[in-house]
Amino acid sequence: MQDQAKANKAIVGGYIEEIWNRGLTERFADFFAADYEEAVYSPANAEGHCAMVAVQKRIMPDAVWSIERMTAEGDGVMCELTLRGTHQAAFKGVEPSGNPIRVRAYRSFVLKDGKIVRHCALLDTAELLKQMRGQQAA
């Protein structure tokens, strides 16, 4: 059981590093089952997920996700992350500001046979937009 939790955490950590930090969306299938359940991005599949990675890389090319906490139990993994970068392109009506960005996010995963079969994420978008506009971080 402990070995499975450790293996699942390694898969999720690899996904964060390879997909979000390095932008290697061509490696998506290395981490996700073909028919995984997507709870956040639209369309709710690899296309939608990878499109959001591209949006992040466009607005914050220097973006880095740091895993603050990661827990695993059974087939599930939960991460608390910090996203850091510099606002360099327009996003949701906010023109590029050059402001430093630091926001929290949470991601949960369910894994089966070494692949992610369910993904959910929550990013503090209100705080992200606030910082892009140059307002003080909370």
C-alpha cells in the first residue's frame, strides 16, 4: 500500500514538472489514461488540458509550479501548489503588467495502473487577476 502511494506521488510529481513546468504536452499520454475524467478544463479531455498549459505558457512563460504538500492514500493523490511567474501577456482582459505572480492551487488525482484516470484542480483565479492588475497579494 505504501509503495503504491509512493509510486502515485512520483507520477503526479512527474506530471507537474514535465507538463506544467516544462510545457512538454506531447508527454501527456505518459501520465494520463486515454479515457481519463477531466473536471476542470474544456473540452474535458487532453486537448482542453493541454490548451490550458499553452495559455499559462503564453501569459507567464517563466511560470513554475512548486509542490508545497502532496499526500497519497489508496488510489488518490492531493497536491497543494504555488504558481510563480511574471505576467507577460493579456489574460481575461488584463493587459500584460510585468507583475510578479504568486498564487495557490490545489489538484486532486485518482490513478489506476500507473496512469491518472481522474483530475480536478482549483486555482485562486481572483488572486491571480488581482496580482496581474498590480494589487497587493493577500
